[in-house]
Amino acid sequence: MQLHPSQLSRLLKLPHTFPPKFKPIYTTQTQSFSSSHPVLNLCNNPKHLLQIHARYILHGLIQNPTLCSKLIDSYTNLGLFKQAQQLFYSCTNPNSIVYNSLICNLYKFGELKKALVVYQEMMKKCVCLDENAYFFVLKCCFELCDVVNFEKIYVNVIKLGFDCFEFVNRGFDFGGSWNACNVTEEMTSGEVGFWNFLIFEACRRREFKESFRVFGRMRMGGVWPDSVTIVNLLRASCDLMSLEVGRMVHCVVCVSRLSDDLAVNTALLSFYSKMGCLEVARMLFDRIRGRDCVVWNLMISAYSRNGCLIESLELLMVMVRSGVRTDLFTALAAISSIGELKCIERGKEMHGHVIRNGLDYQVSVHNSLIDMYCKCGGLVSARMVFDLVTNKTMISWSSMIKGFVSHEQFSDAFSLFREMKLKGYRIDFITVINILPAFVSLGALEQLKYLHGYSTKCGLTSFASVTTAFLASYAKCGCIEMAQKLFEEDEFTHKDVIAWNSMIGAYSKHGNWLQCFNMYTQLKLTNLKPDQVTFLSVLTACVNSGSVDEGWECFREMTERYGCQPKEEHYACMVDLLGRTGRIKEALELINSMTFNPDARVWGPLLSACKLHPDMKVAELAAERLITMEPKNAGNYILLSNIYAAAGKWEEVARMRVFLRDRGLKKTPGCSWLDINGKNHEFRVADQSHPQSHDIYTILRNLELEIKKIMKKESSGSYYNDNI
């Protein structure tokens, strides 16, 4: 109920009665009552406020902290600050709420020194302020130019985590427009801690150049830097990505005689490692005395991050032999290096080391082991580690799914994804990107649509990478219209070259070569630069459409205009294009002009071309190279056998057949997947394992008869006459 101020007089004259057995207790309910009582909010008369205060004393409510804080605010708002102070000191055991109220009001009345005294008294009693009161305490320090207290209070703010509040951060703003150089003009201090604070604040606000200006004024004031100064400046240099500035800070370290400081050396090592200067970092590492685990981890991680994987693992062995105990971060860097090397034996050794040293308590280590085993091809071991993790995270699921997909075990990936959803895990954008190739390979279009809807609902399609992944997936599943719709959506305005490549590749694979060439022309009109994937899609379209001139133009444009060096895939496309049009000699000349040794992807199309346009000499040359590279690939022998058969060389055909039989080589049959009502069906050549295979083959035979009947009518002309 809201009370009008004119009703206060009558209200105060009414007797306040309580039940006979009522005893005031200071529970949450009482606090809620006093804080929500409308009387104090409406009171704008000092006389009425004193009467209300008396009533609270009479009924034993004055020791309620929330009510006491409310009364202090009310007295202060009416200008009765003396009475507010008396009320504070009358509290027998004031808590943080009462202290907060007094400190805030002391600042408002300009009693800055008293506010700091109250703060110090509060700290002695181990009572903590809230974020609002810390704002006023920091403002008091600044206005009093009290650097010592400012630094102490600032440390407490960081410890308590109040620096994440924007309201507290405004306490560092020094009046709203913070500028380190302007501050130092008004405040001068010989304490290095004060200057360190200003440098740190500049770095925290990402004003890195400002931090170096503060350092310049600090040196002009005759103050020498300490280790904290150097660490902050090196962090700023790293964020500026300036190797030159970092070297200048290194020079300051040398002249300041801080070269033996472990914290400074660690910061220098971290800086050079992040800048990729591994030689300098290693020289510095070798000179550091008393290297602890952090120093070793920095150097090991630097090698791992910059691709020096062998050096990373060798340094780990030196670390173990030197008696320094490895920790969590050592294990993570080493496991990452082993995964990139794809050395499963070393991975098992590292896994054992992790278990022996008790480093497998963190789920991050388990996730790294899963990823490492997947990269090394040990999916069974990866799944065992995955099943043993009790506190699985999204990274655990995503890593295992990615491992299955990368080894083309799409059914297992799909099953694991379904299990993850059933257990209530919220899918993130990384998991979506990892599982999409499995949906595409299985032809699970309905599941793809469901996942797209779910991702849209959860806001995951706001990531350009997710939208591009769905675009490419729809295109590969044959839904070219849906892919085009996603490409043209207004929300997807910032298209990168990956999105363009997806559409160009989709049109190329679906036989719409004209649209593929048009998209390529549109891409060249944008600010984006076509990459090797773009040219591969365009060249594939040229192969399928038989456009030799356009293919040569694209191939030359790739190297001369855009500076992209062709790879085996691009040469393979050009060889295939030339071979299909009968230009066998020209294709062979292109192969001989390659700056690197061609692989099976290049020689294979040439051998296939020799079947269409017989050239026995070139065919035998291509077959010889292919058999040398892929001695167990039965397809190459069968293709050469067919070429011999077309040329009537039956003795050579028989020799190829005997060779295949003696070696036990068989051509791997093709496999197709079909998704019907969310269920995946797998088919192979001449396969009758499907439960409905009889019905399927019956329909196929009927279709075959219908096709033959139509073709017969067309050849006789009756089909045309029947449809006039």
C-alpha cells in the first residue's frame, strides 16, 4: 500500500501493538519487511524521520542491518549526516550493508578521509564491501591522491573479482575521461607501484601505446622499472604484435639489471615464443637459471605451436631427465605434438606417463588423448578413453565424432551424435560442423534438415562457418535449390570465398556448368580472391562439359593472374580434359612440364583416356607408373587389361588376368547410401543382402523393360507420332 506524505502525521500517532509473545528476531523476513516499508521512502521531513526512528527503537528493530542502512540513507538525504554517523556507531555489530551505506554517504558529503578510515576499520573486522561501495572508496583515494591506499584497495578489488563490474571499473576512470598521461600530470609519485598500476590499466583497456607513454613519463620522473613493469610492457608488446618494441623492452631489462629475475625471463620467453622467434627463445631458455615447470612448458609449447614437433618431444625428455615434474600443461603440449606426428606408439607412452604422474584428473587431458588417438588412427583406444570419461564435455563428444568422420566411419559418428542428444547435451557450432560430413556421406537428408532447424532455433546459424557448412552439405546432398537459397539470404551478406566455392562446386557437380561459370565470373568481380578450391571446381566443370578452351584459360588465369600454384588435382583435371578430347600427346606434354613428380591422380586420367582414344605406347607408360605407385590397386590392372582387349592383344589380357589371380587382387566394389524416412540403407554392386532385395530387383527389371520399350519406339519413330 502506498502512503501519501500527508498521512504520516496520523500514522505516527497510532499505537503500534504486537502479539503478547512477539519477540523481534532479525531474519530474512524481518529484513524484507523493513526494506520494503513505504514510510522511509515517503518521509521528507526531518521531524517525521526522527519520530519513525524512535518507533523502530521502541519496538527493537533498530539493530536490523537493512533497516539501519535505510535510516542512514534517509538521514543523509535530508542533510542530517551527523545523526547518520551517530546511528552507525550505535550499531553493536554492523555488517557490510551498514558499512556500504556509511562509506557511500561519507563520499557524498566530502568526508573522504573519514571514508577511508571507516574502510580500514571494516577490513580489520574482515567485513567485505560490495561493488558499489568500492567505487566510492577508489574515488576517495584518487581525489586525495592517496597512491598507497589506492594500490592496496585495487589489490582487494582484483582478489574479490569486482573488477569485472563496469560500475567498479568507472572507479578507475578518474572522473570519466581516463588518460594515463593526463593523470600523471596531475599526480606525481616516486612509487613504482603507482606507475605499474597506470601501465596495467592502460593494457587492461587495450590502450597499449598509452602504456608506453606512461612508461616514458615514469622514466622522466626518475623512477626505475621493476619486474612488474617489464612484465606489463612485454604483454603490451605481444598484443601490439611488435617484435621491435619487445626487443626495446628487452634492452631495458638488460640496463635495469633484471636479467636474472625469473619472472622477467619467463615473460621474455613467452613474448619471443608467441612472436615465433624460436631461436632467440631457445637461447634465452638455455640461459635461465633455476628453470621451473612454467619455463619448460613455455618452450615445449612454443615448439609444438610452431610445428617443431620432434624438438618439442625431445625437450620433454630432457625435462623429465632433469628431475622437473611435468604438469597438466606439459601433457597437453606433448599430446598435441604426438597427434600431429601421428605416432601412436609415442602416444601410448605419453598416455602411460600421464597416468603414472596423476595428470589424468582433468577432462582436458582426456579430450586431448581422444583427439590424439583419432589422429593416429587408434579409434578403438580413443573410444575406450571416451567411455572412461565420467564428466564428458562438448569437446569430448565433438572430438570423438570428428575422429569417426575423419576415418569415414559415418554410421558410428551418427550413432554417437544421436546418443549425445539423448543424454541432453546442448549441441554447439563445432559439433554441427564436425557431424555434417557424416550426414552428407550417409545421404541423411532428413536428419540434415532437422539439424539445420535445430541450429537455427539455437542461434548457431549466426556463425558464418555454420551457414557455409549447411550450404555445402545441402549442395552435396542434391538440394541445390536450398543451397542457393542459403547463399542468397540477407543474413548471409558477408560471404567468404568458402561460400562461393561451395556454390561453384555444387553447380559443377550437378552438371549446371553454365551457372558454374557465371558464379565464377561474379566471384572475380568481388573483392575476394579465388583460391585453389575455386579453380578445381571450375576445371572439373570444364572436364565434364568438354570445354577445352575455357579450361586452358582458367588454368592460365590461376597461375598468371592470381598466383596460385597448381597442385596434383589441377593437373589431373587438365590431363583428364585433354585426354577425353583425344589430345593424348598434349596431356603427356603437360605432365612432363610439371615441376614436381606426378602421382596416381595424374597418371590415372591419362590411362583412362587411352581407353577412349587408343594409344598403346602412352597407355603402357601410364600403367607402368601407376603399378609402381599402387602395386595393390586392382583397378589399374583391369583398366590396362581392357585396353589390351580393345586392341585385340588377348595374350596380354590373359597375362593380366593370371597376374591378378596369383596376387589375389580384387577390385573393391562401389557402395551407395540412401536415406528413407530417417533410416539409412546401404547398397553394393550385385548385392542381395537387403531384406527387400527381391522387390528392389523386380522393380529394376520392370524399369529396364520400360526403358527398352521407349527406346524401341524412339528408334522406329512411333514414339514421336504417338505424342503429337
